[in-house]
Amino acid sequence: MIPLLAILTAVAAAPPPPVVLAPSVVAPPIMRSSTPRTTETIAVQLRHGGRLLWSGDLSRASDGTASFSQQLRESRACPDADPRAGRTGTRFTTFSVSINPDYPLAEGAARVSIERTAPYGDDKDCGGRSASSTVRLESRVELPQGKPVTLEGEGGLSVTLTRR
């Protein structure tokens, strides 16, 4: 029989297990502005072909994003379809506005994106082809306080922004 003191001494003298070091990951530095964060309101008028699609105010933090999007769904009777079948065509039109900060430029600089998608083609939705056309404009702009800035894209798409 082995004395208890001998067993305890042998266990205490055993070397500690090896230490495994995990590699560390260093996060990239975050760009921060030295100016305090503020909230601003931007008046928006989105137009296509001279027709007002949307008008309203968007609020955003000076280092944040403001956006608006809408989808319009309309149905219409298909003239060549059998009236008893009740076939209708569906027409989708979408549009959106997005205003993002433009680092590292000065206060009031922004990246603006506008987009409109609408049916395209002769029958516009009754032939089953369901083609669409998209116009998109992305631009960097200076938005001076109180002065309207208008961006114009192809096909009559435009947006007027006024920072309040």
C-alpha cells in the first residue's frame, strides 16, 4: 500500500500543462469625425419626366444614412384576354432615394443615390414578358445649408435636395 502523502507529493510535482496562445486579431481603425454628431433634415423632391413622384423630409445623423423607397402596384385589364378568364396585367413601379455621409469630406458633403424601375415595352405587362427598365444615378454632392441642389439623371429622373 502506497502512503497517501506519497501520492499527493507526486501529483503536486507534475508539470503544468502547456499554455496555448491564440492569435489575436486587430480591428481596423474606425474613421471618426472630430465634429460632434448632429441631426439634420433634408427636404427631398423626386421627379420623373417633370412629374413629382415623392416629396418629403428625411432626417439623418451627420454620420448616418437617410433613405426612402416606395413600390407602386397597379393592375389593368388586358384588352386581348378572354374577359371570362379575368386576366389582368400587373404593373410595378419602384423608386428610392438614399443620402449617405461622404467621408472624409467636410460637413454637408453627401453621397446621393436615386433609382426608378418601371415597366418597359409595348404591352407593358399583358404579354407575359414583364420587362422593366431601371434608371439609377449616384453622385457625390455638397449640400450647403438652405440652398437647393438638383441632380438630373437619364430619362428625366431628378432629385432636388435642400439641407435645412
